[in-house]
Amino acid sequence: MAYLLAGDRKVRIEGILFDKDGTLLDFMSLWGEWAQSVCDSLAGYVSSESSISLDDLLGTVSDDKGNIVSHNPKGPLMMASPEEMGAIIAWRLYYEGHSWNDSLTLARRFFQAADAHVEEQRGAKPIHGLPEFLGQCRAQGLKLAVVTSDHTASAVKHLEWMNIRDYFEHIIGDDQVKHGKPHPEMVGEACARLGLVPSQTAMIGDANGDMQMGKRGGVALTVGIASGPEARDALRDADIIAGHYHELSLSAEL
């Protein structure tokens, strides 16, 4: 048991549930590369004259050379499950005139190429201050779990790349539940596996869907991690918003 100190809030907890992308790992270090690969593949099959840009489609931000440099915190790249992303890409191809079956096949091919690219690069980097905060969690004996919209196997792999896998007792991906975020099923599943009730835990994430899931699941505190003003605006349901992990601390006593 420990007290989580975030802003002006002090909450007694026994565990923390973490989102993965943008919360544990620097989002663009991994998914920027992945999205760039998908867009490069997709560009050969869609018209550059279309009223629907690839940035609009995926929720990315590109420079004038077509290089992805950022993302929309409310967009699909940030929030969608792998299946939802596949449907978006397939729809764009179908809109361009490809048959639905061909669109699905191409989307899978693009994703496989992007997965192979990030596997080769292994560019996943932890969020600034995260290793130190995880060390505090371990020192205080907190139980930790990951709840992510990614598939479990991918999540495990990404945590291993960053050498932080061993901090977490359980990793629950979108493929382990019937209802994804913001439905609270992941919260209930994670807490059951940790041997805790939701009111003994805090939820830390970088998307409002994480905050909504935590609140609906009954956690004691929802903490949003935001890197800029736009990201802060997107976290409207957070109890507290931190710019980085150095703004959070743990204590055995009040």
C-alpha cells in the first residue's frame, strides 16, 4: 500500500493500471515508424488528389515532404484497436475502387510490412521519467498491470524491448476481452488478476478513453499523461493531468 501524490491529490492505492502506447512507451518512437510504413504502402494504391488525406484517415500529422512528425491525440492511430485500424485502411482502398476482398488483403499486407519494419528497428523508447517511477512502484510494493488496445503478444514484445516487462504482473490486451476501451471490462479483469478491487487502484493513460474506462471501472484516481496543450485538452475526464512522470510520486505515509 502507498499514497500516490499527483498534483493536489493524495490517494491511497495498492496497484496501478497502465495504458501502453503513449503512457509507457513514447508513442511516435514506435507508432510513427509503423504509420509511416503503412502510409508509404498505401500511397501507391490511392490517389493523391483525393479529398481524404492519409493524415485525415489515420490521425497523423505530416510535414510538406510526407514524413509523419506527430499525431492527433483524438485520432485512430492513437486510439483504435488493430482490427479497427485494419477496417479504416480497407475502407480507404475500397473507396478508391478496389474490391472489398482485395482491400482487406492489401490492408493485411501493409500491416505485415509495417510490423516487420518496427520489428527490425525496435525503436520503442520509454516515456521520460518512467523507469524511475516504476522503480518507486516496486519499492512501495504496488501491483502493476498493463491494459492496452494493442494485442497482448505485441504489448509484451514492446515492453521487453524497453526492458520493463518484469515490472508488470499482468498484461491484458484487446484480444483478451470482449469489450475494448472505454468499456471497463479491462479494469475488472486486471484487478481480478491482481487480487485487488478497482477502488484500490489508479489508472494512468494518455487518452480520454483510458480515463473513461478507469472511471467506469471504479478506480480511485485517473491520471492523464499529456505532452502538450492539445493532449491536455483531449483528457477532459482525467482527475489529474501530469506532463511527465516526475510530476507523480509515491509515499508510504501522508
